[in-house]
Amino acid sequence: MRFKRLKVKNIRSYSDLEIDFNEGVTVVSGVNGSGKSSLLEACFVGLFGHRGIPRDFVLADLVRKGCEEAVIHLEFEHRGQEYAVIQEFRNNPETGKASTTKSYLEIDGEVVVNQATQTYESIRNLLRMDEEAYKNCVYIRQGDIDVLINARKKDRQRMIDDLLQIGRLEEYRERAKSARTGVGRHITETNARIKDQQEEIETIDATKPVARKNQLNTDLKQLQQEVANLETMRDRTSTRIEKDRQHIEQYTRTQKQIDELDRGISGLEKRKKEALTSLESKRKEGDRLHKSILEIENKIQELYDYFELDETTDVDNFTARTEKEERDAYEKISQIKNKQDLKLQERENSQKGLTETKQNLSALEEAIKKRSTQEKNRLKEIEEINLEYSVLEDEIGTLLENAQSMGFDRRKLDNLEELEDLLLNKQRHLHGKEKEVRTRLDQLSKTLTEHRNLLEKGACPTCGQDLQGSTIVNDTKEEELQKKELEEQLEKLIQDTQRTEEKIATLKEAGKIKKQVDEKRQRQLLINQKQENLASYNEELKKQNQEDGKKKQKLSERIGELEKDIKRAEDEIKEIQQTAKTATEHHKKMKENLESAKYLMKIRQDHTQMQSDHQHLKTVIVDIQENVRFIDEQIAEKKRNKKQLENELGKENIEELEKKLHEFQQAYQKIIGDIEEKNKQKTDLLKEIGQIETNLKRKKTLQEKLKVFNNREKYLKAVRSDVENLEDMYMRLRAELRTRNIDALDRLLNEIFSFMYTNNAYSHIQLDTDYELTIYEKDGTPLEPKLLSGGERAIFNLVLRCAIYRLLSEGLAGGEYRNEMPPLIMDEPTVFLDRGHVHQLLKLIDLMRDMGVGQILIVSHDETLIDSADNVFEVQKDPTTNISSIIAQ
């Protein structure tokens, strides 16, 4: 198997990357944190999906920060076919959760599976190893190099057995053992069922069901005859009872009529008494009603006087007007209350909004405080990193202060060469200017001396002309002025030259300071690169806090606005409440007037009703008097009817008739009881017969089941024997394969070990059947691998893994898996190695390459490994964007 190409998008620090892999040893180098190991991790996750994520991480950690989508596209060649496995992920930056959205496998450009589990199973079957076996043999992760040595005995056996393709035999043996145990449970259960069937059949036979059934049928026929005789007696007794009952009922009806007449007479006499009582009551009620009519007439007059009305006034219209005034006052109160309710609701909404805003502000402040704490923690870490930087900064500051005292600020220090050129040019210019001024001054001094000599003589020596008032006098004065100017200019040039020379000397001193500053700044740049990585996260925290600060300001402003709204609403509510109070008082007065008006209407109606009732009472009294006379006539009629019925009844002895009826009824009940008892006995006999028939059917069913269970027992015992043989076969086969593969692994392990440790203190390695490893010194002293030094232990682990890799690549059990191994991958293998052990590692890599390992991928920044590689890639990370890129060397 050979990796051909890896494409990633938004994976860890890579935004968009494509890298081609070639045959031979490929080394990926770069500074710490640049993203070297992320390439190997992308290959691993590309093959095994989310199962390739380290246990301490989640899928979202694989996606570049702030991105929502990520892709890994790994192309490889295997057994002459072109494969491509594609893993696509979706990330939610807010929740920090990610998931696999697509996972599919292509063979020669055609999609063969397109579901994550199917893709994983296909890769596992293709490689004949899962992700754990891949890490234990092919992918030597940084920090996982000691896994095989430090693992517990059982775990090491399981890992190496899985790598050597014999772990499944133990799994099959365990399955066979489990199956044997399950079959044994079934046999035990079947035996128990057979025993239960036999015991139940014996229990049924013990009751002699056939003989008992014949006896019960005979008893049933005898009972049926007895029941028939009792039913005949029951019918004759029932006829006599019915005849006596009719005679008694006739006597009872006549006696009942007499009793009803007595009750009717008593009722009429009671009604008569009640009528007389009612007559007296109605007379008294008429007198009381007449008195009440007079009292109501007085109250009506009082209300007329209160409202200033007279008898001609339409009270209904007056009441309607009063009711309208009261309703208007009430509606005004309702309007005020509605307005008040609106304002109260407005205040409540504002208070609710204020509470929510304050809660949001509190939550925001808490978030700001939390991030500030995180920022302080980061700053503390930065301060520790900046300790060396601060020392350098102080030294630079001292040097810059020295330069400043010499007149050189930072800008001038950066331009020292230019300043030096300017000063040297100026120095040359001043020297030339000084020479020129001196020449002019000498010439002018000579001319001036000649003119002064002539003026002292007073006349021209040639023509004898008087020189007073001549041009020589004026020329002399001008020349004296020019001389003075030239002397001043010369003095100034001398001073400028001295200052320039001093500046040049100072400039040279500043140059030394600049050199020291540049050296220290160069050291600071190295520190800054590390500092920026730590500061980047703080910048994000500050940016978020700044955004939340703006939100906090807006929330504070919103709180102020809401508090103003609440204050304004409360002021308006107070005004509305005062208005409501005035309207309520007015409504109260209107309501009192309305109640009085309604009361006037009511008592007027009561007065009319009372007058009607008084007239009605007079009529009722007359009716009662007529009713009393009618009742007297009815009483006399009922007494005559009673006497006639008593004559018809005569001297019949009802007690004797009832006694005979009771005796016949008792006899009838006894016959009924006997019939019920016989029927109960009959039912019991039928139930027992039915139970016996059920037991006979049950016995037949049990006999059939017993035959089935006996056959099942024979079958299960045969299956258990087969499973025991299968379990023994798996155990023997596993032991044979382990012995063969351990011998081969031990041979390869010692070949590589001898090659690595030529002329060293160790002689060989022993690998026993339990995968216990022992290293022997030259003198035969055995050592446990964990007692080796860190570098030796790391090399030993690499030797063990390479031996397993070589065994798998050369083939197990006759070469079944030959030449199907993935590339050998090492992540920072030199971390625990000194220079001598690094050279041993190089020998191991060369050995694996010579043995036919087509691809070896190594992540390292060790120069020795880089120099010996066939292909070298350098990973670089942009410090401003934190995006990594790869450059082929």
C-alpha cells in the first residue's frame, strides 16, 4: 500500500492544502506548533474517520477554529488499484460540536460505499487491522512509543495477537466455550422438563381416572331421577299456595279500602281545621296589609318631596334620566380605569424589560469577568515568557538611553549609515569651504594692507593725486567690512568643523550601540514569535470583551431609558388616580340618586301590588268559607261508604288463612332447597367428570411432549460434543500459530536488534510465548526493557514495532498478507534520543528501506533525519493568520 496524495480543507491549522507523497523516506519538518503532526493525524482520520481522534479530544478539535466545514481526501494505491477515502465534517462554532456529514470510499474512481460505518469496515478489512492495531504497528505516535512495553501482560498479548492476525482464534474459542455453556444449560433444562413430564403422568395414573369416571356416571343418573320427583311435588305445592294467596288478597283489598276511608275522613277533618286556621290568618293578614299600604304612601310622599316631584310627574322618565347620568359617570370611571390599566401595563412591561435587561447585563458582565480572568491567566503566562524579553528590553532601553544622551533617537539610529555619509560629506564640504575662506581672507588682507599704506601717505605714488575723497577710501572701508565678515565666517566654519568631527566620533560610538541593539532585537524577534502565539488568544478575548463592552453600554443606556419610562408612567398613573377619585365621588352621588329613584319606583309598584293583594285577600276569605262547607259534606259521604264495606267483610278468619299459607310456603321452600342441593351435587359430579377427561387429555399430551424432549436431549448432547471438539481445535490452532509467529517475530526482532546494537553491551532479545520481553547483556545478565535508559527504551520500542511491521509485510501463515502493509509512519521519533541514538534510528530506517518498505513518513525537525531523507517538506505557519502551508525542499 502506498499513499499518493492528501488534500485537506480547514483541518487544524491548514486552510487548504494538497500534498503528494513519493516513494522512499519522506521527512516533514518545521518549528514546534507549525502543524507537522496534524498532517499525519489527517492521514489517520482520513482512513478511520472519527475513530482516529485521540481519546482526549473531540471531533470539533480537528476542525480549524471558526470554520463550519472540513474535508480530508486521502488517495492511495493498493494491490494495483487506485483508492480514495473522503471524510467530510460539519462543525458548529457556537456549541463546539462537530459531526461526520459524508464518508465514502472510491475504487478506481467509482464510489463503492457511502456511509461512515461501511467506509470504516471497508478500510479495516482492506488493511486487515483496526485503528488500535494501526497505531501499535504502523503509526508510531509521539508519546505512544512505550505502549507495547508499558502495557499490562494481558493487554500486550491481546495487542500483539491482534497484530499477528491470531486474536480472532481466541475470540472464536471464547464463542465456542460460550456455545458449549449454553448447550449445557439447555441439556439441564431439557432433563428437568423430562422429569417434570414423567412425574405429572405418574400423578394422573395414581388417581385411576377411567374407573372413577364410570362410577361418577352411575351416580349422575340416580341424581337426575331424584330431581325429577322433587320438581313434580314443587308444582303441586305452588298451585295450592297461589289459591290461598288470592283469597287473602281479596280480604286485604277490602280492609285496605276501609283503612283508606278512615284516612280520608281524618284528612278531611284536618283540612277543615287547616281551612279555619287559614281563614283566621287571612283576616289578620288583611289588617296588616292595610297598615303597610298606609306606611308606603307616607314614604312615597317623602321621596316626592326629596326630588321636588308631584303626583303628575312621570317617575319612569325621571328614573331613566337618573340612570343615564349614573351610567355616564360609570363609563367615565371605566374610561379612566382603562387608561390607568394601560399605564399600569406599560409600567409593568417596562419593569419586566428592565429586569430582563439587568439580567442580560449581569450575564454579560459575568462573561466579561470570566474572559478577563482568562485574559489575566494568559497575561501571566505571557509575563513568564516575557521575562527574558523584559531583560533584553531593559538592556536595549539602557543602550537607547545612552544613544539618546548622545543625541541619537531610534529613528536616527536606524539611519546611522545615512547620517554618517551626510556628516562625512559635510566635513569634506566644511574643509573645502574653510580653505576657500582662508584664501580669500589672505588676498583681502594683502589688498587692505596696500590700501592702508597708500592712505597713510595721503597721495598716489604714481600721479601724486590726493587720495582723500577718492574711491580707495571707500574700497578700503568695504574691504575692512568684508575682512570682518570673512573672519567671522572662518570662525564659524572652524566651529562647524569641530562640531562635525565630534558628531562623527559620537556617530561611531552610536554605531557600536546600534550593533548591540540590533543583536538584542534579533533575540527579541525569536521571543516575539513565541509571544505572538500566546497573545493571539488574548487578542480574541479582548476583541470579544470590547464587543461585549459595547453591548454592555447599550444595555446600560436601555436601562436608563426604561427607568425614565417607568418614572413617567408612574407620574401619569398618579394623575389618572386623582382623576379617578373625583369621578368616583361623582358616580357615588349619581348612584345614590339612582338607588333612591329606583326605590321610589319599587315602593310605588309595591303600593299598587299591596292594594291588589288586599282585594285578593277578601276574595280568598270568601273562598275559604265556601270550602269549609264542602269539606263537611265529603266527611258525611265517606262515613256512609265505610259502614257499607264493614257489612260486606262479615266475620272472615284471616289469621287461619295466613297460617295455612305460611305452612305451604315453608314446604315449597324445602322442596326448592332439596332440588338446588341435588343440582349442586349434579354439577359437582359433572365438574369431576370434566376434570378426569381433562387429565386424560393432559396425559396424552404429556406423553407426546416426553417423546419430543427425549429426542431433544439426544440432539443437544451430540451438539455439545461437537462444540467441545471445536473449542479444542481453536485452542490448538491458536497455540500452533502463536508459536510459529512468535518464533518468526523473535528471529526478526533479534536480526534488527543485532544490526542496531553492533559492538554494544547487549547480546540478544528473548520473546516468550506470553510475549514477555527480556534483554540480555553480553555477560548473559537478563534485563527488563523498562530498566533501559529513555533513549535505549525508545530505540527498543522502535525495533519491536519494526519487527512486527516486517513480519506482517513478509507474510503470516505462508505469506497470506505479503506486501499489503501501509506506509511506516513515525511522529517525532527523536524526542527522547540523544545524538548517538539518532544515528541508531537512521540505521533502523535504512534497514527498513533496504528490506523493501516502500514508504516511510517521518515528522521531525532533526537535521540529521532531514539530510538523510529522499523527500523533504517544510511546514510554515503565518504568524498573523495562524494558517500553515507546506513547501517542498
